[in-house]
Amino acid sequence: MSSKKFGKPLISGLFLVDKPKDYASHDIIILTRKALHVKTIGHSGTLDPMASGLLLLLVGREATKQQDYFLKQTKTYEATLQLGVETDTWDAYGEETQTQPVPPFTLQDVLNATQSLTGEVKQPIPFFSAKKIGGERMYDLMRNGHELERRYNTVNILSWSDVRILPGNQIAFTLTCSCGTYVRAMGWLLAQKLGTVGHICALRRTRIGDLDVKDAFDGALIKDSTPGAIYSRFIAVPKAHPQAEPSL
């Protein structure tokens, strides 16, 4: 779409969206652009289509200047891990690649495993991810039949909380972590620690820094909302944040 169809934003600020499951993050950005007739919109980290929850949009140039600051904020997720079945994407939308028996385990076994995965963790990057190799996203390379070597990055896992064992060999948990963390990868590592395989079957982001999904706008309502209704939910960008050029 031509940039001539977009006007200057009436307001620049943060727009908290509760992304519904089965929406791509870019879908939400496109809907917001159309609703506000604004082109300049950044984000502080996307969510996979399977995931729901807090998507932080930065609307207008003054907000997108702060994108790097918000990208680096810690994030909190509520997740459920299905043990015994691995998929190629490490989540419920992937194709099953293997199954393994699930050894008997207790809550203390799970807590011990999560403790070993706290602090600095070298996590494997999922092959089906937006990470770029030579300018191409890994999921595009995989879909085009390329064989990739496993890549890793180091992330900081601040805490695992509300850890529960659910029926059907599932484990629910809340994870607070640094930017760059793939919850799918942490679920895969947790399954490995418990002597089996697994994939994330439910995922919801609840916080980005101090911002909470409970204060977010329902993403499914953006399409039929007026600019005024959306602008009324904006949060001003504090001027004290370090400036950084947007990386859209």
C-alpha cells in the first residue's frame, strides 16, 4: 500500500493489544494501520499465531524512536507443555516428529528441572522461527527444504512460577525472561530434563516490562473500531527513555 494513503499520526504513543490466537502479529499491525490511517507502527516483539496476549505497538515516529528500549524489556508468559510428543515447530501448530514415553515424575522433579534452567541459559533456536540467516528467515528456509545447523543464543531466565502438573502429562508454568527467549525452546529443554520430549500446546504473553495484558485492547475489535476509540487507549511514551531509531 502506498505511503501516500497514510496521514501523519494525530497522536504518537503506545498501544497495548491483546492479540487473539490464530492472528499473526503482522495482521494486528496491518489492522491498526488501516484503522488509524497511519504507516509508522513498530512493535516490541511479535507473537506466534498460536500464542495470544500482549502485543505492544508503537505508533508514530516519537514512539518508534523508543523501539529498542521496549524490545529489551523482560516478558512474562503463561504456558502449557505437553510431554511425550515433539513437533517440528516445538508448538501445537507443528507436525509431529517423534513420541517418547514419559518417565514417572513429581512436582519436585519439575521444580528441580526449572531451577537448572534459571539464570543464563543457552537455548536452541527453533528451526521454524523468524531468526534470519543470510537475510532469510529460518522458517522460510525450512519450508523451502533447506537443512539447517542448530543455532543457539544465551538468554536470561528470571523465574519459573506457578508450576503445576496437569492431567495427560502436561505441565503448566509462568515464565519471566529476557528478550530473545523462545518459550518453545524452554519447553523443549524442560522436557529433555525430564527424560522425554515435548512441545508447547498453549501460550499467552501477560506482561512486557511493567505493562500488563489486562490493560490491553482486544485485537479482534480493531477492525471495526474508530480512530478515536483506539487513540483513547494510547499510553504516552515517557520522554526519559533512551532514543533509538526504529527497526521496522
